[in-house]
Amino acid sequence: MDRKELIRKYKETPRPMGVYQVRNTRNGKALIATSLDLNAALNRHRAQLRMGGHRNRGLQNDWNTMGPEVFEFEILDTVEPSEEPNYDPTDDLKELESMWLDKLARTADLAY
């Protein structure tokens, strides 16, 4: 395969979408969110935290004071894309996020 074919194939490959968390293992706080591209979302959080520019000030402050070693970046659940034309996963992602927020709220109410 040539370079253009590899790029085309990469762009056509569906990305994993679903719910993820950035969790502080020391204090139990977690940021729960959804993304259409889980790997990109987790990489973006890591980069923003490393650069000191994360929009969540509490999360950034904990990163700065406790260090990156106390954080876990985890995919909690994924949504399989539908074969239906014009499928919009927004509602599925919102429902899945709500389920995880409810589930995790029972174990701890420490959220960023």
C-alpha cells in the first residue's frame, strides 16, 4: 500500500467512542466524560495537564501538586457504531455517561 492509501484507510477506520474517566487515585476524584474518539480525548487530557492548561482548574491543581503518577486514564465503556445511515451516537453516549455517573456516585461523590 502506498502512503495515500494508508492515510485513507486510517481515516475510514471507526474510532472507539464511549465513556472515559481521568481518576485521581489518591483522593478518589474523577472526571467522567464521553467522546466520539476515546483515545484522542484521553491524549488531549494528558497533554493539557502536562502543559498546565487544562480547563478544569481543580484537576489541573491536583495534577500540579500531587504529580501525574497518581492519575489513571481509563476507558469505562464503549458504544458500537450503528450500521444505520446517518447514525448519531449523541443520545447513546449521553445515556451511557448518565449510567456511569449514577454507578460511580454510589461509590464516591468526589467529582471534578
